[in-house]
Amino acid sequence: MGTDTVRAEQADEVAERRREQHGWYFYDWACSVYSTSVLTVFLGPYLTSVAKHAADADGFVHPLGIPIRAGSFFAYAVSASVILSIFVMPIAGAAGDRTGRKKPLLAAAAYLGAAATTGMFFLDGDRYLLGGLLLIVANASVAVSMVLYNSYLPQIAPPEERDAVSSRGWAFGYAAGSLVLVANLILFTAHDTFGVSESTAVRICLASAGVWWGAFTLVPLKRLRDRRTTAAASASASVHGWRQLAATVRDMRGKPLTLAFLLAYLVYNDGIQTVISQASVYGSEELGLSQSTLIVAVLLVQVLAVGGALGMGRLARTYGAKRTILGSLVAWTVTLGAGYFLPAGAPVWFFVLAAGIGLVLGGSQALSRSLFSHLVPGGKEAEYFSAYEMSDRGMSWLGPLLFGLTYQLTGSYRDAIISLVAFFVIGFVLLARVPVRQAVRDAGNPVPDRI
């Protein structure tokens, strides 16, 4: 084979890889609007207000006959959605590895979540149970879809590209979140001009996130391609669901450093996910901030998170992903501790807090994903990423549960928010103890110059 032919084939391979990467970025663009507009901004305060409207004279609602303080209902619903995810994600990961057909599974999870999110338009009056159900379905769906989405990363990016590719994916997601939040802000603040009530404007914002999610999912479904599984991979994935997860954990016992990283990630990411989902409730209920202020604050987070994800990706090329993540955990701890002392009714200080979160949010998540991709043995991407996603979203139930219980017991959202500092401190200690270069070698992968 001639040199020109080899170069042409290599060029075609690079072009195809770039095409897949660009398609892959667009799933972050599609689903991140749900995380931003629904989970972070609108649903927490709105569902809390709906639950309070349905509450008894003592401020409690009674789903399934269980007395729950209305202000804790959203946090408990988030926990319930994550627990459901634990049961579903291993099945999706096992099926993805067994069949090699990840796209149909990704499509099913994405469109179920998009439909549930669009259905939030009908959340009004005292329908807090409907809101809780739709939240559980949508949140579980996005978690399952992310198992499959993340498992493409080792297939579409060689080791030296993964930090950059993962960071760009997060940047795409935050850019989409920013764009849609601007439209949300216009609709919400000028709802009278558009001839709709404030609650209707909120429900339109919720539903539009589902429409966006479904529409832009078409791009990755068109550009990503499934790979055939090897006979060995098919055999290893012949068991399903929890049996597959148990097999994955047993396999990880032979790679204890990969397991150690997952434990560290489980802890500190639980704190990140809880801050994302509960910050708007803290701002509205404890600090007395308006919905417009919360939208602007989260928009600030989105804008800074784009630069933060890309900037931390560059820092990782100089200092390594592990050190950069450890630095971000220190920043998370300081920022969250400062949040405890924020004065009520002072939007400027809330914006400062939002800026601090934005600068570390995208990078800490993107670099964690790319770092883990180096610790995954070849041929077991979906299997291992199902375990990763359980750490990412599937095991992130303890933070919302702790947040809700703390508020239920103390009636103070300040006590609830400061309790989350422990996740970042413990996660820092656990991650600092993981020798990641050795972990990469143990997984049978080439070790990058910087990691």
C-alpha cells in the first residue's frame, strides 16, 4: 500500500472521528437545557410553591400518607429519581455492551425524558404529585441517557484528546443552557407583554426544555455510529442489569485504583449535584430572591462555566487532570462555605457566589469524565460508564436527602446548604490518595504525558 493511500486513509479516519465528536457534543447541547432551566432554575421553586399550595395548615403534604414538609418535597423527589436511576442504569449499560447498539437505547431514554419534561406544562394548581412523578421520570431518563452518551467518549477520542473533547462537550452544554436561559428570562420578565401569567410563563419554560432536548437529540443520533461487540464482550455482557453491575464491580476489584477513583467521585459529585439542584430553592426560600434574580444568577453560572470548562481543560494540559480537579474541590469548599453567610435580599452577593460556582462547575465535571475514561479497560466502556454514571447521578441521592432532612429537622436552608461542605472535603481526601498514573496502567491503557 502506497504512502499516499495510507495518508488518505488516515485523513479519512480523522475526519470521521471529528464528525462523530461534533455530533457527540450536541447531546450535551440537547440535554443540558433540562439540567439548567428545569432542574436548576424553575422546577425547584415552582414545585415547592405548588406543594405549599397543597399543604395542610401545618405546612405538610402527605404523598402515600407520609407527612413531608412542603419545602422538602422537591429535594426528596430528586432523591427518589436518583434511586430509580440506580435500578435502570445497569440494564442500559449491560444492553449497550452486549448488543453494541447504543443509539436506539440513547434515543429511547432521551425521548422519554423529553416527553416527561414537556409534560411539565400541565403542572399547575396543587398537582405536586404530578410534578414529582414527571421529575422522577425525566431525571432518571437523563441519567440513563448519559450512561450511553459517556460510553462513546473512549471510542471517539484517543487518550491525548479526551480532556479537550470532554471539556468541549460540557462547554456546548453550558452554551445551550445560557442561550435558552436568555429566552426564559425575556419570557418570564415580560410575561404580561406576551399575554400570559407568571405561572404559565414558568410552565412554558419547563416544557420548552423538553422540546429542545428532543429536537437536538437528532444530531448525535445521526452522527454517532455503533460498533460491533466482540465475542468476548458479548459473552461478558450475557448477564443483565444488576448481575452485570455485580460482575463489573467484581472486575473492578482487580483494578482497585479505578474503584478508588469512583468512590472519590461518588462523594464529591454528590455535593456538586445537590448544589446544582437545590441552589435555586436556597436563593428563593432562604434569601428571598426573585425568580428573575435566580435566572440571571444561573445565566451567569452558564456563561462562566463555558470559559471555566475550557480554561480548566487547558490547566489540565499543564498540571494534569487530577491536580486541576483537586484545586476545583478547594474552590467548591470555599464558595459553599461563603454561601452560608450570604445576607438575605442581597442579589449582588448571590451573583458573586454564582460566579464562583460557574468558574469550577464545568471543569470539575468534564475533567472527572475524561480522567475516568483513561481508567476503563477496552471493550467495557458502557459497562464501566454505567458504574460511573451511578456515581455521577445514580448515587447522588444522599446529598438531596441530607439537604431535605436537614431542612425538615431545623427549618433552616442555611443549615442544609452548609451540610454539603463535607462532600467536598471528604472527596478531596479520597481523590488525593489515588495514584492515577498507576490506575491507567492497571487498566491496560497508555499513560498520557499529563494526567
